[in-house]
Amino acid sequence: MKLLHIAPNAFPFVGGIEVILKFLSKTELERAVNEIVISFPDRSHLFSNPFEVEGTRIIPLKVLKQKQSVHFFPKPKYSAMEIAKIFSDYRALFLDESPDIIHLHDYSEASMPAISVGRALGIPIVQHLHSLVDDSYPIDLISNFRFLDNFICVSKAVQKSLDFALGYESRAVVIPNAVPPIVVNEIENTRVRYHLIMVGRCVTSKGFDRGIKVLQNLRADGIPATLEIIGDGPALGTLKAKAKNLNLSNFINFAGLRSREEIFSSLRQATVMLVPAQSQEGFSLVALEAALCGLPVVATNVGGLPETVEDGLTGFIVNADDLTQMTRKVKQLLNNRNLALQMGNAGKLRAEKEYDYSRYIKSLDTNYQRILSVN
């Protein structure tokens, strides 16, 4: 079986979907079962030719660019001839690669031509949704979704948002994300008291600015808390400016991009993981990684977070717009080391049991076989 994965980005870009794809690729190569080709939208200003990352072929694709938030049609940036060329290139790629299944991850500007050309060629298509289907999804793409029969959602919340957008029950398969655990030297990673951590792409929807406000509240209450922010993105400069304006620069480590080993090492040193997402959070891979490191999580009641974090057992779920509640729950964990340890251990056990990576791979394979059996 040969899979053609199409994602918004691929390595060397880093985000939750990219991490999932990297592990999928590595796992399938080791099993010698599936050949995985990952294609991604136009990055021609950086990569004009196919290349490899750890044995996985990466193929930059030309895409139908949106005009800011305007839908794909009827106002594309390209002429009719250029649009025809994009569709022709997708057809050539699909014919050349001859995939058994096209696996689309979230939506991207590559999705519309991939769906149209894939359907025309009779190739089964799986639409894998990692985030909530909300107003940011172009209407034209939702219309294309109605031609698809096979959806994978990372949480029940994502499935519910998909069904609402479609206006009917999608019969989507819910397969929560999973990541292989990583071996880190425990001796070198003792917990640092009063140390918070946030990990992810620095974009507005992640709510990292609210995490900074939580730190300000804690320090105003006399708690000598510190914060580490791992990640990069368009909001990073704004976050640094906010920290400076609040006189918190000395207490925040903007660590930038880090390897997975470095991220896990930092998670094992922190006291509390903050996931203050404000929108679109379909699952939260970082919350799962924190749990694997025995770290309690304080997260907002956005999307799939209440499914990833079990309120009162592996951490706390708080209202997205309630900074007071968020601060109070973080403070509770910082001041009660036994509670933090108890929740961290519960999160680790739950992550290992319910988000087992081998079971995740088996679920994907079972779904692929089901799709192929009816096509």
C-alpha cells in the first residue's frame, strides 16, 4: 500500500501535524509496509525541488493561494491559465506516484486541487482533521468536503465541528493522536519549583499572551514563578514586547525552536504545563507529551482539550476567558507538590494506556484497509 500525505507544512517546518507525519513516516519505513510520500503547499521561495528528510520524500506543491481571508473562488490570485496548470501538475503527480490512498491533513491551499483531481482519477481520499472546523475554513472547501466519504478526526470535538459545518452526520472515524514516548535521563531532569512551560507555534490562537498574564498574576501574589516558552512564529515578537512591558523579561525564557529531545527534557524540569488555547485546538499534542513526562496540565475548555486533559485527574480545565481561574489552578499545583505529582503520574498512566502509539498505527492501518475494501 502506498500513501500520499498532503499537509499544510512538512519538515523542516515544525508543528503538531509535522511531528505526527514525521513519526508516521519513520514507523512505516521501519515496518517496510507502506511507502510514504509527503507533499506540502508551495514553499518555492525556500524549496523548489523534491528533497528527503530521514528517508521521507518531500515534494513542494504549487497551490491555489487565498487572497487574505477571501475564499478560493471566485477571486484567486492566479489567472485561469495558472489555475489550469496547478490542476495539471497535481494530475501528473498523482499519476506518477500512483498512490493507493491520498491522505489530506487538516485543510490547506493544496486541498481543493487534491480533492478534485484525486476524485477524477478514482483515488480514495482520507481527510484527516487535526483542528476544529470553524469560520477560518473557506466555504468552498467545506463544499468539497461534501464529496468525501472518509474522515478522520483527532477528537470528538473535531468530529462535532465537522458535522455541524457539513450539516449532516459525517460518520467520521475518531482516532486521537499519539506519539512514541522518548527516553530521557531522569537524573538530569529534576523538577524546578514554580517553573511553568508553554510549547507550540507562537500564534494568537495558542493564547500564549494569557500565559504571560498568569505569570504576572503569580508574581504579584508573591510566588517566584518562571516561564519557558518553546516555539517560534509570527506572534513571538509581540510576546517578547508584552513581557518587556510587564517587566517580566527576566522571568521568561523564550527558548525558540528545540529538538524533541530538548522539549522532553524541559517538560521533565517544569512544574506545570500551560495550554491556554483560545481557538482551533483539536487535540493538543503538547498536552499529551507533557502527560508522558508526568507533568500536570492546566488547559482551556477549547476544542478537544477537555478530552486530552481529564479535569481534576491529570490537570485542570478552565474557561478560556477566565484568567483568574487559570491563575488559581496553576497556583494550586505550584503550592501543592503532592497534588502536582499525583496528577502528573495519573496523566502519564493515562497517556500510556489510552494513547498508545502502536494502537494508533493499528487504527490507521485498519481504516486504510476498510477504505480500500470498498473501493
